[in-house]
Amino acid sequence: MRTSFRRAKEFAIEKLILLSGLASVVFVALIFVFLLREGISVLKHVSPGAFLGGRFWYPISSPAKLGILPLILGSLLVTAGAVVIAVPLGIAAAFYIAEVAPKKTRAVLKSCVEVLAAIPSVVLGFLGITLLVPFLKQFLGLPTGLTAFAGSLMLAFMALPTIISISEDAINAVPREYKEGAIALGATHWQTLVRVVIHGALPGIIAASMLGIGRVFGETMAVMMVTGNAAVIPETLFAPVRTLTATIAAEMGEAAQGTPHYHALFAIGIVLFLISFAINLTADLLLNRGRKR
Amino acid sequence: MTAGRTKISVRGLSVAYGRIQALKGLSVDILENEILTIIGPSNSGKTSFLRCLNRMIDLDLQARVKGSVTLDEIDIRRGVSPEDLRKRVGMIFAMPIPLPLSIRDNVAYGPRMSGLRDKAALGRIVEESLRAAYLWDEVKDRLGHPALKLSGGQQQRLCIARTLALDPEVILFDEPTSGLDPISTAKVEEAALELRKTRTIVLVTNNTKQAARVGTRTAFFLMGDMVELGPTETIFTAPRDQRTEDYVVGRFG
Amino acid sequence: MRNEAFKQKLGFGVLLLATLVVVIPVLAIVLLVLVKGWGALSWTFLFTMPQDGMRAGGIFPAIIGTFYLVIVSIAFSLPVGVMAAIYLSEYARDNALTRTINLAIINLAGVSSVVYGLFGLSLFVVFLKFGVSIIAGSLTLGIMTLPVIITTTREALRAVPHSYREVSRSLGASRWQTVRHTVLPRALPGILTGAILSVGRVAGETAPILFTVAAFYLPKLPTSLSDQAMALPYHLYVITTQIPGIPEGFRYGTALVLIGLVLVMNVAASVLRSRYRKRR
């Protein structure tokens, strides 16, 4: 009698475990469905082409102009700037930490990278707008320091931990035999790194960069606080811009439920969701290919 | 007490891992109260065979098993749950693997999982099992200590006590003394000889001399086939198959 | 030969420089916030309600709000995440369903925080009619931290030697009994590490709570799950960008409390992790 009660309890628990396993899939689907639910109605007011390619974002004028091209370009510009800074820096730092740093300093350096990863984006945004933005204004003689450049700097900083730690994993995964083989043939440590290790770690490093890019493409608070508020097509790195994420965060409070503005913001959410889906999928494929080898 | 009726009956047992055939259609009757020792070079299928007898092979996801095994004429795949089967057919592994618990909790683990809660009853079982494994005197004062602190030989005897706590009818030994010192080895062998009086023992060993010391019958496995099976003395003094003779004499190993 | 040695020195120097460019600002940031914010920390600041439009008084309701959000979101994500990880580690086979689940986890981890905010608004606030409330915000945050909990728990479970599972099964224990009595207890420190890291993340996130729970100013503390709440990250955002005339010390003080909370969590998780590794 007690055994069958135990078996029934166990059956129930194992079903619960299975359901929890499926939970992630369910949640991803839910996110997509609910974004779609509110966002698809934007197509009543504007065609997909006009939405994605429209050059004017004036959501509260009537009729509302709902072109998100300036926002897309804003996101791209800030992200591209971040990539240019963070990828070389991050890869170089990863190599230093994984291959060159003495053991004791390595632990300290890794802790610093972890601390960086832990700093909330709103705190970075706060420091950005309080210190970096005025500094840029003065140092570069700009009308305002709220620029895409400030955003790129912030985002670069935030992408670094992802790029560094995943690249580090990739570098450490290169079999020791490759390095020892090269050294046995007379190569210096540096030559080994540049010729052999980079080659073996490349898929992982590329995946790391992609994941870093994906992470900052979706970054909201820090970038919102330092890039200014200009939803116009950016012409230079040193002027205010608006990213897709900042638009949602800044305007959702004002958009009444059911208005075209409201639906448009959700539609932007769909765009963001699909882009990060694509980036993560690619990065994961790269990481798995790298591992299988 | 001589071996009597059939305890376990194996018919046409095959085990494959992908394209590799570990056991090729084996049939054998294991008799009650015997010690059946299984010898043979590595990768002959000895361990796969053992794992089929208590359905531990189910945990090997790549293994494909065909054929039938019956315990007291009950099909072990259909007539009994794997959990109940394993309480009746216990297993001692090659490496002593104490669970990260105290000595007492290690031995009491099986009965607890079966639902036994009464502390007094558990205490009795722990003592009886440790005695039967010739370990009681060495650990009786420190039952609450971590099992991992015991020596290798003591750990293996702990594993035997742990299995005995469930009072199994059959005990499968998978190369139980391969890492142990001679004294511990002797104690394990002594325990096996004592245990077979009340149970059935199947013992896989890499050490032919151990088989000669301990087995009532011996089976010689080679590359997935059971080449020969017979009374231990016959296998070692007058084997019928040339390959058996080559192995026991030491021409290959 | 000498050329190569020189090249190596140069190359390593560049790598070191890159590392310093990364690391020095981190230390500078922490020190800066510490130095400039420390002065503002006082009993009043930490434990009283804000006054004069946030320009005086304290940030107590924001601290309490963050505390509630953390508790409720972990109450959701820890059980679900641990069970999901148990499924993946102990029950799942190598098939398309498992690959899909893994892909879903990676995607959940990559979704932008503001998109989570939209999702939370659309599902919890509007569709399920929870309104802007602690429950809506916590569930949103909980789903956001699910990948972290699943990944760290899965690693902790995988670290338990397979032989323990074999032994347990051979003694007649079922799969669940083995997990419950042998695997899970062993993996507990690792699971706890993941939970602590999650707390740090939940405490610091702003975008997901913007539309789901955060309030600009509440006269009273929240008393139920359906109340709105203030929260530290949102508070910092508001006093930095929306309200002029806030004493600089308040801003840095709020940032310090937030960073302090997050770093304490991270340090606790690290200590736990290294003690756990040493034990093994």
C-alpha cells in the first residue's frame, strides 16, 4: 500500500519535471506569441516595407509616421562602434588572461571581468551620463556629449565580459598538443599563439564576439541614458541617436494601449526578438561546430 | 551443499553497442547456491553479461539487448520491475564506490529506498550486513563517520555489506578485488564462499587463480561467446577447448 | 632569433595593455561609486521614505521593493529552473526535443531586457489582468533568470560522478529516488551558487520592470503581490534622468547601494563556488 502511494507520488513528480523541462520552449513561444499579438496590428497602419524602411519616426503625430529606419540605423551604428572597440580589445585581453598572465594575477583579472559583468546597466548609464557625456562634450568640443559615440563606448564596455570569457574558454579548449608541437619545432610562445592557437580557437572566438554583439544589440538602459533622444537617421557618430531598445523604453510609458504607437513599439520588440534569435542561433551553431571538432 | 536447481536461466542473450557485438547469443543456466566464476580476456563480454542479469544494462543507452533472462522462471524484463529485481540480484562493482554518506547510511541506503523507516530495524540490518561482510569489528565504533575515509579494502567490504542489507538471493561480483591488497582480497573471497551457502554467486574475475580458488563452476568467455562451461577443476585441469587451455595456462591473457 | 624575442615582448605588451584598458576602468568605477556614495549612506538614507520629490529623505521603499521582487521571482524561477535542469541532466535523451529545449534556453538568455518588459506587460499586466504589480514584475524577472538557474544547476548535476547514480540504481532505487537522495544533495552548493547569481541579476535589472511593476513614487510600502513597488534600479534611473536638483550624493548613494548589493551576491557566489570545488 505504501509502495503504491510512493509510486504515485513519484509519477507525479516526474511529470512535473518533464513539464519544467518543456517550460523554456513554452516561454520562448509565449514571448513570440504575445509580442505578435500586440505588434501585428501595426500592419493596419503601415506596410512592413514602410515600417522597416520608413525614414521618419513621429509616432505621436497624426497621422503617425511609423518608420523605424532611423532607429535601426541608430542601433546598428552604436553596435558597430561597440564591436570595433570591444572585439579586438576583448580578444586581446582573453589571450592575455588565458595564456600570458601569471597564475595569481589570472584569478584577479578574471574576478575583475566578473565584476564588470555584474555591474547593472543602469549604474553604467548613470556614470555615463554623469561623467562620460560631459567629458566627451568638453574633450571633443561637441554641442552635446549625448552621442552615438558615448553609446558605443558604454556598449563596448558591457560586451567585453561576454567576449572575454567565451574566447577564454575557446582558447583553453585548444588541445595542449597543438601548442607543445609548435614549441617543439622551435616556435616562441607568441608565434604559437598567433599561428596555432588562434586558428584552433577561431570558431569559439567568433561565437564569443557574436554573443557579445547580441548582448549589446539588446542593451537598453545604459545606451538610453547616453545617446540622446534624436530619432533621426544618424549622419555621424558624434551626434545624438536613438536605438530600437531605447525607443521602446522611453516611449512605452506614453503610448496608450491600442494606439498605433503602442502596436508599433511591440512591432519593434518583434524585430529585436528575431534579430537576437538569429544571432544566438548562429553563435550556438558555431560553438557546437567548434566543439565537435 | 552442492548446487541444485536452476536459479537464473539465460537464453540467446545478445548485446550490441552500435556495430560492436559484445555478447553473441549466449545461453546458460546458473544454479542455486553455486559460485559461477567467469574468466576471459578483457572485452569478452563478461561485464555486459553480468549487467544483463540485474538489468543494469538498461542504464547503458547505446546497448541493444536481445534474448531472455529468467529469475526463478520469471522473465526479468516483464515479470518484475527493475527496482524489485535489483533488490533480489545485487551487484558489487570493480571499484569500491562508497556513497558520500556515513558508513551507517551507506549500508542502510538500500533498505531506506525500499521504504523501511524504523530506526531499530535499520540498525539491526546495518550490523548484520557489516558482520556478514567481515567489516563490523573494524567500524562498529565509527558508524557515523564518512565512508570515504575507509581504506580501499574496507570500502569494498562496505559495498558488500551495502548489497547484503537488501538480502539478495543472487550477488553479482564484477572483478571485485582487482584493486585490492592480498589481505582484503582474501577477505572478499572468504565472504563469497560463506555467502554462497545461502545465495547464488556469479563472479567475474581477471585473475584465473581466484576463479580456481573460489568457483564451483567456471565459464570461459572469449569475444562475446561462452567458449566453455564446466566444474572449475575440469576447466583448469582438463579443458575441452584448446582456447580455454591456452587462456588458463597463460598463453594469452 | 632576437627579432622573434622582441616581437613576443611587443605582442605580449599589447595584450597586457588591452587587459589594463579593460580592468582599470572597472576598478575605477567601483572605487568612484564607493567614494562618492559613501558619504550619503546614513540611517535616514537607507531606512526612511523619500521626501521633497526624492530630493531628501531616503530610499527605503526602493530597497524594500527590490527585496520583494527578488524573493518572488526566485520563488518562481528556482523550482522551475532546478526541475528543468534535472530533466535535462537525468531524464532527457539525445533527441530533437532536447536540442529544441537547449535552443530555447539559449534564446531566453539572449532576449533583450526591454523585450522582456514588453512581454511581461502584454502577458501578465494586460492579458492575465495582474495589472502593474509585484507579481507581474517578478514573473517577468523570473522567466528572465530561468536560463541562468537552469545552466548552473545543470552543471552542478553533471559534476556529480556517474558512479554514484549506478550504485544507487543497483541498490534498487528508482531514478527519482537516486536524484533526490544522492545527486541533488551533492549538487546543492552549485545550485545555490546559481540562485545567488540570479539574485544579483534580478536586483539590477531595470527594463523588465519599467512597464510591469515599477512606480515613480509610492506614498506607502507595498503590502501585497498586486501592489506596485519602487525598485532600486528604476529609482536610480529616475533620479538621474527625470528629476533635477537631486544632491549628487543621493545619486551616488543609490548607485552604491545597488552595486553593493549586486557585488555582495557575486562575492558570496564565488566563495561558495570555490569552497565547493575544494571539497571535491
